[in-house]
Amino acid sequence: MTLHVDANQLPWRNNHQAPVPGSNSAAHPRAALPCENQARGEAGEAKGDSVPVCPVIGKQPGSLGAGKMGSPGGPGLCCSSSSKGSWGSRLPRPVRRSLRPWALGGSLLSIFLYSSLIGLRNRQLPLPLRTTRPPSGRHSVTLRDGTFTFHLNLSHYEAQFPHLQHHPCREVIAEAGLCRRAPGSPLLLLAIKSHPASSRRRVALRRTWAKPGEMGGYWVQPLFLMAMDPDVRHISLVQQESSSFGDVLLWDFVESHHNLSLKERCFLHWLHEHCQQAAFVFKGDDDLFMNPKALAGYLRHTPNASHFIHGNIQHHSSVMRHGKYSISRTLYPLDRYPHFASGGGFVLPGSFIRPLYQASLWLPVFPLDDVYLGCLVLAAGLSFAHDGRFRVWGPPKDKLEVYQESLTVHGITPERMEVVWKGLWSHRRGKAS
């Protein structure tokens, strides 16, 4: 997969879609000038003097990838030579001689930095593969579940979370053909919500339960769902993971708590476009232990498993007005939510992809992703099935027996994940012998 990089075209935004890096070039008029023009302006050179061009290293991450590096990011550093008319040629000769070792060292440092930044530019921030603007059919809705009536006023959602409603789903990294396989075992897609900075967690998951292969009559295929991080080092690691494992889906918006709902909406769009052939889609967090053999057995032996979304179902959960999960009364005046599956881990049938995607085109996007999915399920007329073996608050006792009996266990460190996995497999080998 060839990725072309131009960070200058990436829409870096915060939760309200204001540009994150850089500043207005009007505040730093020299920042937008090529280096040779800066040097001439500062030294008062006559037109036509030879001044070598050098990179400007901006102070903001957004300057990486600009045509003249640093132009959108505010003032930076520029180099010049001691050619005729430059500031170096106007110094006394002894001073010039004493500066030569420093000039040589500075030149070598400039070359090193320039090469490093160009390497990052060519490697870390690919352009979105394509842009898909959601249809303009989103509107206020009233949902009823037989107990409560839920009114979602679009104007309130647009006022408080406009980007959730209207941001187009742009993929920066997408694995072509991930779900296209030769006929055989049905596909169980493992969609894992992750953050670019959480590379240690992904390493542990790929060593344990999140690796492709046959398991319990299904072909298991992992896929890590991520959005952007302003730290280009993390994005570089993500791109390396994509090249090595082919299991990354990365969108162009910035990771944040509320943007998990945007990730949910864009993932439904991706599923609808590329993976409707999946028999089931497991969705979980990257700090979750999942027992793939137990989950495959659960799906095989549960009657009418394809008729329900399976998970730890919260029934009319109370609305929080303070803290991380707080929701204002203006946005949502009710005190109860529709039923929803706890976001730590749940399974939806592939046949539910189309109706959930269609509901996502017109329903206001709620800023909590698990509640948002619950609203989509209600709007699409679909059903849940509760099972307590989806443990979304961690094990009551951190013993191997709990993991053997569970389908998922939430809140597990990478180190503990690998210990549990090795313990489970050694236990199974012991029973088999």
C-alpha cells in the first residue's frame, strides 16, 4: 500500500473542529516567505545575490509537510551562507574564522534535521483516501420503547456538537479487501477501539486474542479503529503497524472522548461499504480481554444468535449530569437512556449492519458512543440479548477460572493480558493431554 503524504492538507481539528496546529500567517508575515526571501529581506541584499535555500523548522507540529517547511506554523529558524552581501561576510575576518567550526556544525545539524523531517513527511501523515459526505437527512426524532419516549432535538446537537453531526468520514489508512475472503468459514470481525498512543496494548492484543486465524468454526480477523493524534511519532508507529499487520483503520479527525461517537458513525459507514459479508462483528476496547474460543462457542450454540446484539445490556441507565459522562439537560432533558450495550465489548450480527447504517444517516449523533448505538438500535427496531459473561467492569476475582468462564473481561493491563493468555492455553493443553 502506497501512501502519499501532505500534512498541510489534513484537517487537524479539536472537538469543535478549530484548527489545532499553526497560527495565522498574518501574525508572522515572514513565516510564509521562502528562506531565500527572508535572508534577503533581513540582510538587505541586492536582487540577484546567491543565497541558498534552507528549510524553516516551525514551532508547531502542523508545520510538518508544508511546501516550504514551517510556512503555516509561525516563525521558525532559517539558515544562510556567508556569501556576498550576507550577514556573515560583514563580520571581521578573525571572527569569521572563529565561526567556521560552528557554521560547519550548524550546517551538518541542518542537513540532519531536514533529512529527518522529510523522512517523517514521506512516512507519517498520509492523505485521506477518500471523502464521503453524509447525506443531509439528519433531523430531530422521537423514539419510543414502550416505557419511555426519547426526543432528540437536532438543533441542540448541532449547537453543542456540530462536528459529530456533519464531519465527513475520511479514511487516512484503510486496509483494502480486509473482509474479502474465499468462501469458507464465516467471518468474525474483531473491531477494537484504540488510540494511536496505545501501541503497547496493541502489541499485547496481537500476541494474544487479536490475531487472524480459524477459531471455533469462524475466521477471526482483527481490525484496530483509530483517529488522529497530533503527535506524529504515534502516527508513524500506526503506519508501521499497518504495513506489518494490515489491521488498521484510521480516520482524519482527532481522538477525543466525544469523538468516539464519530468513530462509531464512520465505522458503520465503513462496514456498510466494505464488510456486510461478516457473519458477526465483535466490538471492544483495547484494554479488554476476549476469549475467542468461548465467544465462538457462544455464537454457535445460542438459539437465534443472529437476531440480537449480544453484550452486557444496560436497561434504562440513569443520565449523569456531572463528570466525564455528563450530559446537559438542554441536550437531553430526560433522566433515563434507551437500552444500550456497554461499550467495553459486544457482538452484533452482520445482518444488522445495513439497518444501523441507515439509521445513522438521519439520527442526531449522541456524544456518548454506547448511548448513540443504543439510539440507533431503537430507531432501527432491533433487539438486545444480555449475558453476564460480558464482564465490562473487570473480574470480581483476578483468577484464571474467571477468564475461562467469561466471554470478555474489561480493564486488563497488557502485562496481565499475556499472563492470562499463556495460562489459558497451558491449561487447555494440560486438559487435552
